[in-house]
Amino acid sequence: MIEQAIAILKKVNSNLTAREIAEILWLAVHIEESEQSQQQSSGAQQKLPTPEKPTTPESDSQAETPTPSELPEPSVQVYLPSRTSRSTTATSTNQGTSIKVPAAIALRNSLELGRSLRPLKRKFPSPIEKILDEEATVRRIAEEKIWTPVLKPAPQRWLELALVVEQTRSTAIWKKTITELERLLKHHGAFRDVRTWELRITPKVISKKEEKFERRLFAQDSNGNYSSTPHHPKELIDPKGRRLILLVSDCISPAWREKFIYPVLEFWGRNGLLTVLQLLPERLWERTALASEIPVQLRSLTPGVFNSQLIVENWDEDDFADDVPEDKQIIQNPLIQNPKSKIQNSIPVPIITLEPEPLLAWSRAIAGLGNIGTVGFKFFSPKNLVPLGETQQDSEQSETQLSASALVSRFRATASPIARRLAGLMAAAPVSLSVVHLIQQTLLKESQQIHVAEVFMSGLLKSSQSKGSGYIEYEFIDGIRELLLESVPVSKANSVLEEVSEFIARRVGVSVRDFEAVLQKPLYQAEDNLATKIRPFAELKVKVLRQLGGVYAQLADELETNLQKGKEELVPDTNSQPLSAFNFKFVTVNPRGEILIEEIKKAQYFAENLGKDITLDMVYIPGGTFTMGASENEERSRDSERPQHQVTIKPFFMGKYPVTQAQWKAVAALPKVERDLKPDPSRFKGDNRPVECVSWFDAVEFCARLSKYSEQEYRLPSEAEWEYACRAGTTTPFHFGETITTDLTNYDGTDDKDGKWKGSYGQGPLGEYRQETTKVGIFPANAFGLHDMHGNIWQWCADDWHESYESAPSDGSVWAKKENNDNQRKLLRGGSWSDNPGYCRSAYRDWDDPVNDILLNSIGFRVVCVLAPRT
């Protein structure tokens, strides 16, 4: 047996100490004993007879009570509830929103990956911690008769690890992979400490022609959530050089494409030990930002040297000889000026993948085994880059101009066979990560996360505009789904529909039989909420069945008929909520701010009674289509307000005024839903003044309490709803016309003494600066009857902040980011009493953090009420 153990240890080629071998043997013996005892106990339990009903004990039975050693062991086992029982309980309710789909394992080779990290298990003496040196202590006692312990530095792991995850739109695709990688690194034992960080690189508009980029880190807490406190990348540099920075990315984000991340790479590489973990396999690197950089071989003779001190191989200065044609030189990146003179300023960075062989080579290179090289790239400092010009724009335009057939042909020519099969199966289902995991687990078990990434980075998908279903996150570009379905067998498409039908049925909280029954009748006969959730899948099922042809096309026609019967226009429900009419003054000004037209208009509204003679007037806003955003010719407009795009808005109700302090106090006194509300947070006091100093989450809590109290759905407006309501049919910078004056609204109408801003707009006049909020409703309304849409108070919207309107919804829905969390910046609209008129334009967009330690006295909100379909 000993010879077998020695042979096994030689086979795994381990460098175990004698103590570690002894611990392994000890653990093996105890594990075997534990398994035997468990088998014996389980066998004994199976043989236990059915207990009989005990008889009444006799008077002297107490004398025969068994001793504690004779008492039988309890027959009831302690166990954790199984996943099955928990999911069964969850699906029995009508919530239907927390169902989990078993995802394919992301790191199927975790054992091999762990072995590849063994070269990093170096130890060195701790400068702080001391332990007892037994041999030296015994020697001192024996030789010097001194009975005092001899201490020595405790051995500790050589490196600590900072795992930095780049936060991008594709992060959600890699979430499970990153989670499993994080677990592997924390439990492996190669590192003294493992901390996880999130890197966010976001552009911030300073002016129309100036833009800077914020590069911030956010630490992960013990619960796996990222804090809201930003940290500078410099904080990751260890003065002792004992911290390895592992940047996890797929290198396809705009920060890589446009090289905004390079200052971070340069700083970390010059002052520390940096490695990029590329989530994509090497065969796909040509489709990432790495394609424009220089591949090299890196090695080191000393453990843990900085990137700037790594030995670069496979490098030949003759590659830049004058007689080498320019198109044959190793560097063909059009963004790099004078590559020969700038080449020495580049930063070498090792690039690794989640594969055992390259990971082992990298570990040995980092450990200073000089005969081992690892793959890397040299990244050029941003100061060597030409500003982005037409090359980048032309590339983006050519991408968007490709036809559906060209996109599919390109995908089939470059994708792996499994990725092509996965895309075909996805075409028969609504696209979300949960549904994709379902397809992987049930119909394509050999697929891995890389195949999912191939599909998502193929250009075949776009973010979904459907916000009501909860199970659709992405959509195929028009025409793509039909082309992909042509290569999918009918049986496979049917299997996908069946699996997804069961998944959605469980998610919306109904049985599969009830779900299919709902699809067979007009959706207006179903429960309103259920119909909203099912409709997107029903519409998709029509497309898939029609594509299959034959008898399936007939089923598609029947299902489409039910869909058409279920469609209805949203109109004011005067039966459940009687509407009243009110008259208001509406004015239009000329470019100089002089009143050109003054007329009386009429609008409909209902009054929500909040008690104590306090009401909330909700004005009916008719549906329609408008052009959202500002043209480049609009004065003081910004790129964040473009591109202009058509948006169709459904009817809704909106507050006539921003929420007042009296209305706030009334709702704040209602029972709490999620968070506490201050009863009087405003700085400028007055019942009829708008409430201010409220966070985005405070406004959401206000809506939640009001919804529960009124039994109607109140919420913050979407950004599109807000601009549509503000414009009220106009296309000018303000709903008043080409300019505004301080006689029409409350803003800072004075010039800044330093000339930073102007108090007038266009040809309009200067005005006054009131330096505080004013009562709501004292200025003229717009054509819908809404007051204070320009100035007085900033107003929260429900949307997350986006830098432009690229891929914005066209249906007026809330535009939330896929990586939605509590730290996402939220939209502000309207301007305030402290802003110049340019900030008060109908198209102007701004943002703030949803929670701030210091709440601004210029931020408030107004609410909208969702209309119910009329039956």
C-alpha cells in the first residue's frame, strides 16, 4: 500500500512536504471511517420496525430506565432543504418572478486550472507574524540552559490577488464564469488574500466639445455586492510589490476599442504586476481590441517583477527596417503615430485564458522560472494615439449597414459549430440569459459559456425594447430570426417552444396547461397583468410557427387571430375614474421672448384625494408619436441628446405640478413599503412649493406608498414620457417657443460674472435670479396643461443614464441598463431655479446618483399614473 501511495504522489508530480503528506493520510483514514459509519446508520434506519403504540408504564417502570449509554440514537436526521423542495414551494405561489434555471457549468476544468496555479504557491517569511522555532528552542535549552522560546518569521503566501472585473454590457454573459473563477481563486490557497473589484470606465460630458473619462473602482463586500464608494485605480498598487492585479475582460468594450482603458493598464503595468484574463479563446482575439496590438512572449528571471521589467522575446528591431514595405510592418494600427520611435514606450502585459496549459505557463513565468514564456501583448500609451476620426465612424456605419443575410453569413463563416447550433435554437425562443441557460441545459449540453459569447458578440442581437414581459432581454435584428430558423429541424424548434413554454408558465405563476389555455383565447379575456407578460411570447410563437410551415402555419394564424382580438387602445377609463375638465392659460413667445399668442385651453384630469383637503391633480396626456432629442443646430445642445429618433407614447396621466410639500407630507405619513421617508426634507418651506432634497429612491418609495393607498399604479415617468409631456406637440427648445424669460418660469436669468454661462437664451432677454423655488402653478402651463416643466425644480425620471440615444427604446418605455443595480445614475429633466436657461430646454438631459449623502435643494419629481385597458 505504501508503494502505491508513493507511485500516486510521483504521478501527480507534487512538491508536498512531509507534514502535508501526513495530513493527507490522516484525512483519508477519517473520511473512510465516516463513510462506513454513514452506511451503517443508513442501513440501520432502513431496518427499523414501525413503532408500536406505547402502553401505559407500570409503577415500577422507572427503575428500568436505560442508562444514557443504552439510549437509542435519534432517528430523525438533520438536513438542508433540497433545491427541489424549495423550487416547488416557490412555483406554487403566483409570484412567478424568482424562478431559477439550472445553468451549464462555466468552469468545467476547475481542477486542472487549480493545478496550473501551483507554481504561485510560494512562501516567504512574514515581516510581522512570528511562530515558535521548535528546533532552535530545544537547541537553546540543551546547549545554553535558557528556557525561553525562540521565534522565527511565520511563512506566508507570496502574493495577494486583486481580481478586477471590467463592468461592461457583456459582463452579464460572463457572470457565472466570473463567479466560479472568484470561488476557485479564493479557495485555492495560492494567494494570501483575494479581493474582488469592479472597474467602471464611463465618459462624462464637460461641454459640447470636451469630454473626460472617469476610471473608478468599486470594492465587493462579503455578500457579493459592489459598494457605492468609488476608489482610484492607484489604490491597488502595493508599495511592497506583493499584489497581483488580474483584470478580467473580453476586450470588446468601447473602453478597449477607443483605448480609454490604456491609462489604467499603463499605470498598473509600470508600478505593479498586471495580467489580463481574456475570457474569449485565442481564436476569437482577432475580433477584439487585441487585434490592433503587438503579440509578444514574456518571461522573467525574478519572481513577481513589474510588467515594465519583464523580458520581451520574439521581438526583432529589423521588423522596422526602412526597406520593409509599410503595409508589411508588424504594426498596422492606423491610430499609432511613428511606431518605430514610440515602440519602447509600450507596456507589456501578459494575457491568459481559462485553459490549463496557458495558465500553467503564465504561473511559471510569474514565479520567475526564466526558461518558461507566456503570451502577452504590448499596449501603446494613449499619448501615442491619433484622435479617433473617420476610420472608427466608417467602421461603425459599415457594421450597421450590413443586411440580415450578410450578418448571418458572416456569423456562420466565423462561428464554431456549437455556436451556430445554439443561435438556431435561440431563434425559436425569446432571448434572455435565463432562456439561453435553459436551452444549454436541456437541448445543447455540450455548449459552454464561450459559445453563448460567440452568439452575443456576433452582431445578430440588440437590446430588447419590450419591458413588460420580464423574460425578454434581447431581440434578433429584423430578418435574422427567420434566416436562422431555416437551418433548425422542426423537432428541435418544437422542443425549444415546449421547454420555454414551461419556463415562462412557471415564471408568470401558472401551470403549463393554464398557460397554453391562455394562448388559445383572446388575451383581453385573460388577467391584465398575465396578458401583458404572455403577449411577447405569443407574438414570437406566431413567427416561429409560421416559419415552420405546414400545419404549424395554420396554428400561427389561429394564435395571431387571438392576439389581434386582444389588442386594444388605452383610453381614459371614465367608468372607474371620472374625469373633470379645467381651463388654463397657454402662451407662445417670439424669439425675443415677447408673448406672441395667449389663449385659453382645456384639459381633462382626475384628483387623487390624499386626505385633509389635499389632492393630487393628474392630467390626461393623449398618446402620440414625437421626435425625441435635439438637433445639432439647437443652441447649447449636447451629443447626449442625440441621435434624434421617433418615439411612440401611449396615453397616461401626469401630475399637473411637481409633487408639493403638502402632498409629500400626506404620502410620507402612509405606511412604509421599502424605506423610511423624512416628513419634511425641503430647504425652501411652503406647502405649495415643490418638495426637494429627495433622492431617487425616496421618489420611488413615494410612488409605492401612493400606489398601495390608491390601488392604482403610480410611478416616475420614463424619460421619453417626460419629454413628450414637456413638448406637448412643440419642436422648439422650449414649449413656449424659441426662448424663455423669467416672467414665464423660475431659473437663473443673470449672466455669470466669470462668463461661464449666460442668463439669456437665443435672442431672449436677461432676467432675475430668485435664488429659491417658487410656488407651483404660478407660471403659464404648456399645451397639455402641465406647469413648471421648465425650471423651478429638477425632476427625477425612472430611466438609467445613457450617454446617448443609441439603441434607445422607441415605445416610450423605461430604459434601464442590463447590469441594473442601486449604483446606476438616474435621469433628471427640466432644470431648476439655480440653472441657466440652456439647462431648462425640453431636450436637456442630466443625471445624479440615486442616493447621495448630500441631497440637493434643486431636485424634486412629479408622478405619472398608468392607464388600465378598458374592457
